[in-house]
Amino acid sequence: MTENKREWFRITVTVLIVLAVAMFAAGLMLLGCGEINGEKKLEDMRTPVDENLTVVGVSQVGSESVWRTANTESIQNVFTKENGYFLIFDNARQKQENQIKALRSFISQRVDYIVFSPLTEDGWDTVLQEAKEAGIPVILIDRKVNVKDTSLYTTWIGSDFTREGRMAGTVLAKYLTRQGRQDDTIRIVVLQGTEGATATIGRTRGFREVAQQHDNWIILEQVDAEFTTAKGEEEMERLLDKYEDIDVLISQNDDMTFGALEAIDRAGKTAGTDGDIMIISFDAVKNALKLVADGVITADIECNPHQGEYAETVIERLEKGDPVAKLYFVPETVYTKNNAATALEEPED
């Protein structure tokens, strides 16, 4: 290689090194523009959407039941682009870690509001503190959280589950009185929902309050059937094998009731007010109301799933700067054979 060529080569290599260093430095400068004290600015991470839309991040606990599906639909039908919203929806599939991950994703995307139904009541302090520090209002639906600082969430919308439990106990007492069995020994089993869930806690507490007023009511066993049909069937089958006489089943949602009915049928027993086992259920989904009208389920305590419109009302108030309450209870009804058929004739929302 000649001396000129060697010199040309050295110059070329030097230029390339200088360019590489410059590009690397420029990259660091660009990265630094999105950081303050080593932290990325949230406004630079926001989901790119129409600025005229209100961004709502929703974390749904799962799709474990017919009721949950209706609850999800009420949310998705409200938070649409036509109504002025951009919805980011996440199904946690019954796992709290998935919900916490979703909430942190919403925070990083700098949504305007977070709406979520927590799987259980405990374990939310840290992530909700993060949402508060980001200035994002949190609206709870259906289920509550157990946090030391209640300012970590803006409001809660849902059912009075303790009242629902009392309603179940009250309607059971009325039917037993009609049958002249108010002084008989009544053996009861309870299919509970997910352990730690607000509905489980409230319905169990409310029914127990009424049961304690009746010394002749004996709760043989309370079992976690996870709010699912499969688990309801499995646990009811086990209870029927374990206890020779069961007079009443309290089932904390219709999906578990559907499974329990399969087990009762296989055991050669009948369900209904005049059958072997009286059933008091919760949720009042359409297929369950049909069974109420037919007398298979004695009573069904409504759990109103249409909470999306209430969440929207809260957001509208917050957008205007108006105050909102800390709790909002949705209206609910007790269905028996007397009013179930009429409810089935009503058009669905």
C-alpha cells in the first residue's frame, strides 16, 4: 500500500469514528429530552389518540361469569369514540398481578381515567399511590379495595353486597314461614364466590346476620366455588356426598347455581320451593330468571351489572369540576316466581 493510500485510509477511519461518536452523543441527547432526573416524562409516553377524546383505561377482573360479561358490555357500550372516549381495555383473567400490570400500563400511557374492578380487596396501596402521583382519578366498580388511604381512589360504584345477603336471608325466612317450617331445623350449605372478593365478603356477612336470628338454621358448610359453573358443580357434588340432608342452598352467583343444579340432578334430588333443596341465588341473569319463573330457583337477588353508565356520569362530573360521592349504589331487585316472568318480558338494555 502506497503512503498516499495509507494516509487516505487513516483519514477515512478517523472520520467514521468521529461520526459514530457524534451519532451516539446525539442519541443520548434525544433520550435525555424525554427524561427529568432520569425519569421519562409521562406526557411523552401518552397513547397517541385524538386529543378531543377522553382516554379511559379499564381493567376487568375477568370473564368468569355471565354477569361479568354483561358488566363488561355495559362498559364497552358506553366508552366509545362516538361518545367521546378512547377505551383501553384489559382482561385480567382472574389474576391480581395482571391487573396491577395493566394499571401500571395505563399510568405509563397517561390515561385520563382508570376504571377497574379489583379481584380482591387487598394489595392495591402501591399501584394506586402511583396513579395518584400521576394525577389520574381511579374509579372502582363492582368490587372495593382495602387501602389505608381512601384518597387513593375517587369513588366506588356497585352493589350493596351486605344488603343483598340480608335480602337472601329475609326471602328465605318468608318462604319457610309460608311452608309452616319456620320452627323446623333447616340445614343450609353456602357456595361462596372468590375468597377475598367484595361480593363474597358482603353476601356472606349479610346472610349470616339474618341466619343468626334463627337458632334453627344450621349452616353445615361454606365453601369457595370461585363464582364459576364448574367449581359450583364440583363443590355441590361433594356436599351432597358428605351431607345426607340439605334443605337450602345459598349460591352467591348464578353460574355456581347452574353447576349446582347439575350435581343435584345427578344425585337424584329435586330443586325448588317444593323440592328437596330450596335455592336462593344471586345476580339474576336471564337464564336464571327463567328458572325462577319455572320454580326451580326459589329467589334470585339481582346484582345490577349495568355500571358503565354510572362510571360515565362520574367522569362527566369530574370533567366539569363538580364534586362526586365516595360511594354509589346501583338499584337492585329481589326476583321470585311472582315477578320473574314480567322481568323476562322487558327489553334488554
